[in-house]
Amino acid sequence: MPLRDGEQFAGYTMVRLLGSGGMGEVYLARHPRFPRFEALKVLHPDLSADRDFQQRFNREAELAAGLWHPHIVGVHDRGEFDGQLWITMDYVDGADLGELMSSRYRTGMPRDQVVAIVSAVADALDHAHRQGLLHRDVKPANVIVSQPNDGSSPRILLSDFGIARPIDDTTGLTATNMAMGTVNYSSPEQLMGAPLDGRADQYSLAATAYYLLTGVKMFANLPAVAVISAHLTAPPPVPGAIRRDLDAADPVFARALAKDPRQRFGRCSDFAAALAAQLRISAHPQSIPPTAPPAGYPGWPAPPPTHTQGPAPKRRGRALRVAAVAAAVIAVAAVAGYLAIPSDGGGHSTQNAAEAQDAARLAGQHYLEALSRGDAAAALSMGAKAPADTQWVSADTLRAQLASSPITDIAVTSAPAAPGDDPNSVQYVMLSARFGQTLSQARVALRRNGNDWKLDNATAPVNIGTPGVTNASYKAVAVFGVPANGASSIAVFPGALAVSSSNRFIDITAQAPPVLLNALTGNGSPTTIQPVATLNDKGLAAAKTAVDNDEHYCYQGVAPPPECGSLSNNDSTVSITGAGDFSKAQFAFDPNTMVVTVSGSVVYIAHSQTTATVTYNAAGTVDLTKDRPTYARPGGGR
């Protein structure tokens, strides 16, 4: 039950409830001895009673308290009172970036403000990393813009070190090593529970910067599972695909958002400096007095009240989040006054774009639109050359892809040219589209072909099996129901893959990832289908029939051919009829050879003067690659 205004707890006097969450409640509280207000977090009794949680909680508080810096607001105290853990920290009133984005910057912040914010947070994170600590939850809601009540400049504050941990700590402060951070901003290694270092925070900072610049979250409007999948497999989104004036920063985001941490910048400040350089903005702007808020904007929060009676003021979302932290709040750098975003996006004028640039961009748009409506012929016509085999890029196969993963949210923007390229001969565009739940983006080249612009590739290669590995089951793979007939590589359109078997005796499945737009570039390894072949009921029946046919051929009431061998009763004139009893026989399928090895005993009904049944001790193979599978005995016999 929440504490009442004016109630005492661990010596603190409650002023008002700031908010509550899954772990407990957060209060604005008066310090018992000093004339100041603090944020007091009181944890739920069930968490407080958990010994493992107590250890994690105390450890987190110690980590945060040890994070000292001229711009760090520290944790003051922690303890236990009436069976509940508590922690106090500085009370910070302000607005977080999530609130500012939703209320004022729905299409993105001005670039200079974003660079100031990113540079400040990067410096804070690098300081924590030098102390051996990770933040692990960098996101807009944990970055506060605060203005002191003395009229000085607003400050940028990184909050919520409540899940900070030592870099070399592999035990984890949570129940698992998976991130507690918000999935929209979590790094791939964090989502996979892999070892982390400061480059995981860098990824989250870059994801935050992407949102601040564009007003669009990475992999937005997807369920959490799809967002996680996109972080792990989809190409990094770049801001130039949303705002054309930001395309110079695309390479910076491609590096900071790389799946492999080794491909990112060495430090967060290196990312911030690269972003500032590409956007041609100082990474460390001077402090600027705040301008007056625009009409209708609620303004900065007032200082906390000094009384404890009367109705509780309206809660502020930021106050809830700030006070909910279990650690320090870092004050780092000055922020420029709030400015409206220019109607042209603040970058270079699109009126100066060359005719060739617009024509190439339009060609890219036509390509994606043709794919989305299932027009295979039109999509193929947008490529410089058609694939050698078009069986897997037909109208039927494209419709099958769209049924599995429709193509939506199409966007095409011009992308920077490569050094030395002739813009009248080659242009680059950023293709962006959603394939089912997966957002895909890629920078691709288009080249002038007479009066038209063509993509280098309108299709993408897909390998079937591991190149250089001989496996008979690869020849039985069908894609979209079209047999591959032993082809080691096929050409497909971007989209989902459907893998099945062209051999009725086996089933084939494959963990086939979707082919995304980056496959059109030819960079990196092609998508590979790794088929898994299993013997199905028809295959098992075919193997039994092959054995039966062999035994009927051998034993017809006369001496059998030499390759047939003998039965259990050594009666050479026995005649067998009907299907065998295979209950004691074994069948082992080898997908590498598509051969079934038969062993064990098979019992048949016999026409003989000495016995009513005979037993055949099987020891042979059945080849399922043949149109009519046949049984072969050891040594090459039938």
C-alpha cells in the first residue's frame, strides 16, 4: 500500500507519490536532517524478501555510488526499513527526450540539438566505461533535459544506472544475462545474452540518435519478438532513408549499429565525433541561454513544494522515470534553445537535385512497387540483366512470396555517390521496405542504360546447401514448389523463402532466412538454404516394398539365383507370398546418399513342406534417388 503524504519512512518525510512500477513506488521525500528534497524509492516487500534480489540491489547501489564525476548526481543512501529495501538519490525535475519527441519533435529534432545530446551522453558513457561500468539501458526516456531554477542553461542528463554492472561481471544482475533494456534500443549481443562491453551502450546510443533525428524508432510498429529478430538479422536502418538531409550520416549509423561489436567505433565519443563531423556541427557547443518556450508549451517544471499537506500536484512522467532510477543521474553538457524544425528538413535544398538523381530514385521506387504488387516481369525489367534461370522469379513464385510476407512501407531516397563515380552514369539510392514484419534497407547502385536507369541486380542469389559439399538430398530441394534439380545456386526476388521436397519419399525442411534488400548489392555472403531431409511414410513404405519385391523374385518354389542367399530354414524350394512382417527390422536413412539401410529380420508366409513361415535376415540398402527404389544386397546383388 502506498505511503501517505506526510508519513515517515526510514526517517524521511513523504511529500508526494511520484509514481509506481513493477518494483515499487517512488516518492518525493524531505531529508530527515538536511533542508533538501530527495527521490526515495521503496521496493515491494516480495522483492525485498528475496535474498538474491537483495544482493543484486545492494550491489547496484554500490556500483552507482562509486560512479563519481563532476557532473554526476550521486546516490545518497540505501537501507531496509520495515522489511522493505529503499534507496535515495537526487531529485531531478525535467522532461525526458521521449516526452519532448512526442510533444514537440514528432518528425525529428534539429541536428545541432541532437549532436549536443549525443555528445553529452557519449562523454557520460565513456566515463562510466572507464570505471568498468555499463549502463545497459540507454534510450530517450533515460535522457533528461533539465533547467535549474536559477535561470541558468538547461542541462542534458543521462539517468537510470539502476541496471549498471561491471564490464567483467558475467553473473548478471538480472535473472538472466539478457538485457532488461528496452528492445527498441538494445544491441544484438545484449538480446542474445552474449558478453557485453561499452560498444553495447554505443549501439543503444546510436539507436536513440536515430530516433531523435528522424522521429521514427528503429523497427517501429513491430511486436517485441519481431523487433528482436530485426536487431539480430535486419540491416541497420539509416536516417537518410527518412530525411534526405541526413544521408551524409548514414555511414556513421551503419558502423555504430553494426551487428558485430568489433565493427563499431572504439568509444561512444568516437561515434559522437563522427556524427558531428558528417553533419558539420560542433560536437561540443557552447552553453546557450534557453529561449522562451513557444506559446502553449507547458514550460519547465517548478521547484518541488516545501509543504506536505494538501492535494498532490499532477504527476510528471519525467519525475516518475527520474526518481525510479536506482543510481546516479549524470549532468553532462549544455543544450541549445529549442528551435522549430525548418520545413525543408534543415539540410540542402532538394530543388538542386540533378535530373539523373531523381530519375534513378524513381527507378528504385518502381522496382519496389512492382515487387509489392506481384508484377514479376516489371521487377525483372528494372535489372540490368535477367538471371540465367527465371523459374524462381516468375509471377507465381512472387505471389507465393507476397502471400507469406507482404511488402509494405516502401521508401526510396537518394544516397551518397562513391568517390570518382560519374553521376551521369551511376547513381545510388537507399531502398527501404518492410517484408512482412521485417524492415529492410540497402544502398544499391543504378546505372544509366540508354534513357533508363537499371539496378545492377533485380534478383539475389541463394545457395542451396554448403558449396563444395556433396549431398544427394540437395538435389531434392524445391523452392516455392519449383525443383532445384541439383542447382547449387538460384536467383530469387527479395522476400520470404519457402522450401520443400521434390522427392516424394523424403521431407525437406530448412531454416531459410528471408532474402532482404542488402542481398541485391552483392556484398557479403549470399543467403544459404541448409536443407534437412528426413524419411517420410511414403519413403518407409517404398523401402519395405523394395525388400518384398526382392524376396518374391528370389523365392518362387525353385532354387534361387546365387545372389539371393538362403532363408532361415535353408529350404531352396520355398515359395513366399504376401508382404513381409517388418516389426523386427530397422531402417536407417542417410540424407547424404539418399539411401536407406535395412537390417534386422523380416518374416514371410511360406509355402513349404517343412514350415509355414520363413525369416529373411536383411542386410542391404534401398536407393531412394531411383524412380523405382530397389533393394541391393551386400556385394552388389539385387
